[in-house]
Amino acid sequence: MSESASSYNHLDWDLPTAARKVAEGLPTYALERVREKLSVSRKEFSEIIQISERTLSRRAKEQALPVDESERVYRLSRLMELAVRVLGSEGNAQEWIKESNFALGGATPLEYVRTEPGAELVEQLLGRIEHGIPV
């Protein structure tokens, strides 16, 4: 893919665009970009994204991610972008996503975003925060 890293604001993608780009395979540089957004170590990121550290290293030499990995990267990136928008800064979002959350039964949002249903819960929680609904 020839698009620049700056063109990857996943919140701006409509669903048909997201479906197409994920099916094509997101560029491998998206892995490092999302890891930096989350501000986690490679080991932590490996666990979150469910890709071994060795595979992460191999991906750096490739052009595009497989569909399943693209989907996970898209999900994480989109949620982090939403958290930044709702919470006002990347730093606030990085802290919030790693903190124990009462609404999630004491788990962190980062623990929940590993699955699509969990990511939906986190997105709903951010929506409640954004609209001032008690959580």
C-alpha cells in the first residue's frame, strides 16, 4: 500500500472503506504505529494483538498484514483514536486504557479490546463518558 501513515485515521473510515482496507491487508507499519499509540512494550503489544514477538519482527519485512491481524490492528487503532477524542489527549487515553475500570468489573479496557465483543464494550463505555452518562 502506498498511503502514508498520516492517512490512517481509522475513525474517519466508513464501514465499506474499513472492510476493503482490512481485506486488502493493512500496511505492516501500522503495527508499530498502534504500539506507539498504546505506549506499551513489544512484549505487551504481542500479547494484546495475539501475535508472537517473533512474528511481529517478521512482519516488519513484509508489505501487508494478513486479514486477521489487520482486523485486530484496525480495532485497536480505532478504539485508541476514539479514546483520544473522548478523553482529550493521547496521554489521557494511554492512562485510561491501562487503568482498572469499575464499569468493566475491575479489568482494564486494554484487557477487553483483545476481542470484538470486548472492544464493543469499551466503545460503549467511551460513548457514555463522552455523553456524560454515569458509568
